[in-house]
Amino acid sequence: MTTPSRRRLMRDFKKLQEDPPAGVSGAPTEDNILAWEAIIFGPQETPFEDGTFKLSLEFTEEYPNKPPTVKFISKMFHPNVYADGSICLDILQNRWSPTYDVAAILTSIQSLLDEPNPNSPANSLAAQLYQENRREYEKRVQQIVEQSWLNIGENEGDVELKDDGGDSIDEKAVITSTSENADAENNEGGASASNV
Amino acid sequence: MTDAENEIELQDQQFKQIENEQKMFPLVADRLPFDLVILDYDAETSPDYYNKAKELANTYGEIRQIRGDGNCFYRAVFVGILEVCMKNEEKAKQFLETCLGWNDRLLKLGFPDWTTNDFCEVFTDWFKKVVNKETTSEKIFDDLNDDSQSNYLIIFMRLITSGYLKEHSEDYAPFIDDGRSLADYCSTEIEAMWKDADHLGISGLVLATGYNIRIEYMDRTAAPNGGWHYDIPADCNETPEISLLYRPGHYDIIYHK
């Protein structure tokens, strides 16, 4: 049965494919429309540039009444990201609105990368370095940017690290593999949605 | 974990517990005899409430309880409107027109187009089946008691409430007392699920839907007309078709004898 949340997630996915915001992508995982993987590219001209950060989004049947649980899978060094990858971002907590969709969530997280809020630190070292020692902060960020390329490869069973920041190749592989599966489900969702 | 994290964790657990307790109660219960309300109060220990309940029982024969999840006002009014529309095809068509019109009105106000269209479409598609009698009363109440279905429809009610307040921002902005903008207030108090409706929410929903309501107050305040009720809007000429019972923090639907 297509519930409104599943139907809405299929539409979120369709929109992400048809009208993709710059620097983010996401897709449901193979057999579960409620579990998504996404990738956020580090915004250009910021210390996060060239990073390809992987995230997981877990939705419930209460989406979009309730926000998904969003976590970085890639290692992150950021004032508002906890050690387990959870993100401290108002729109994912008390300022959530049902009018946000997946694209809005991902682009908000992308802008959070270079616009941290040091007043609600989730990683106190990152918050401290961000305010007091920007050089060291950027060095740490550079480390996780490099690790992000490695993680993408590992997750695809390809441990070989591309030497030229070849993140785009592996990255595409992740997206293509997930979107094919989601397409199949998409048709299913579309068929039942028309019965509503 | 730090103290702050512990505290958040504890809070989350408490919210979860409250939520689970709420979910034991149906979103929209069946119509039951109003006398049940009298049974809630003891003549000895809370005579004020007991007497008010007795008095209301002269006018009202039934009550339909609504789950107390912060959406009760929106849900109660929505169910009240549906019941009117299920009995009166002309009014059903009229309400469908109002709802269809809200799609453009919301977009004009700058609501994000894609998600707004989705909420409007889901709502109007669902409501069209009520208008065209392509559904049964049983199915309607099944949907209303399915958390996911029901709440999707409630968001539409919240969006048009917010829309109405924004269309009349000059009238409503002065009532927001903590220095917030109307847009900010609407996004955190009206559009956000599970937030109780205050007087702005009440007025916004009534005017956005075009359905006047009467609220009977079971708290200790006496209404200006000598009885216990307020009609909204205050200057409406006819007795509203929808009556709600307010008990501190909560609304249910009540039905005239």
C-alpha cells in the first residue's frame, strides 16, 4: 500500500532527479524507500571543497510531518556534527516544517558546512578551532575531505584510493546503482498513487 | 555523553513516552453520549465543572473525542466540516472550491511551490471522493484514524491557516507579542505539526475555511454572553454548524440534541 509518506518520498526522489540542486544528490536504497543515501559535495572555495560526503537519511511513515534522522556516514569535522555523524541543525529539529523536502534538507546541510553555528557546538574541538585557530581547523577539515574520497571507494568494495581526487567516478557509481533500484520502485509507487 | 546530551536524551524519552500514551487513543473517536463528559467530574470535588457539564448536557447530546496530540483543534474543525459536507452536497462542492482556490493563494504568498502543490493535491484528491460520493463514511473515518493519512490532510489545514494569517498580516502581526515576525510565528506555531492552536490559529482556520464555529468553554471562565460559549468569528449572525468543547488544553467536537 502506498502511504502518503512513501508517495511523497517517491515524488521527492523524482524531483531530485529532474531538477537536481547543485552539489547534492540522494536516492532511496535498494529495497527501502524510507532509507536513503545521499552525497553532499563540499561547497567550492571553502575548506570543504572537493569533499564528497556521504549521508544516511532515515524517514518514518510520519514524514513529512516529522523530519528524517540525518547522519554523516563519512567522517566529518564540523562544529555542529557529533562524533556519530548526527547533525545539530535547527530545521532537522525544532524548526522543521512539513514544507521542506529532501532537496531542501540536503542544501541546508551543504550550506551549514561553511556556515557553522559555534553557539550550539556538537563537536567542541571543532568549534574551538573554528573560532580560535582557523588554520588548524582548515587542516583538520582537509583531512576529512581526503578521507571522504577513500570512504566512497570502500563502501563500493573498491579500496583503491584514486590519486587525483577521482571521487566523481566512484561517486557516480553509487548514485547510478541506487537510482536504478529506486526507479523500479518509482513505477510501482506511481501506479498505486494514481489509484488514490 | 555530556550533561547537555543526557538531558536531550532524557527529554526525547519523555516525549516518546507521552506520544505513545497519546497513540493509545483514536485520532477521531466515534460519537458517544454527552453524559460521558459529566462522568469525568465529581459533584463533590469539582462542582464547577460538574455543573457546567450538566448544563451543557441539556443542549448537547453527543461528543466525538479527538486525540490530544497538539492537532486537536485543526482535526476537530476538519472533521466537523467533513460531517457537514457528507450531509450536504452543495456545501461539499463549495468547500472543494475554497480548497482548490487555496493552492494559488498559497503560492502567491511564497510557500515553496513543489511541496505546497503536493499537499493541496493530496487534500483535494481525497476530498473530491467525498464530494463525488466515491467513498463510504467508513472509509473516510478509517483514513481519519490512520496517522499518516490523517496528518497529511491536517497539514493542509495548517497551511491554509498560515496562509490566511499571512494574507492579513497587518491585522494579525500586532498580536504576536514576543517580537517575532508573522512569517516566523506561522512557520513555528502554525505550519509545524503538533503545535496547539492559539487564538490566531483559531481565527485563521475559521476564516480560511469559511466555516464558523462555536466553542463551549469548560474552564472556569464565563463567556460574555452569559453562557459558556464563544462564536468565531464573534460577529457571525447564525448559530455555527460546528461546535467544539474546550477543556483546558484540548478540543473535542460536540453535537446539538
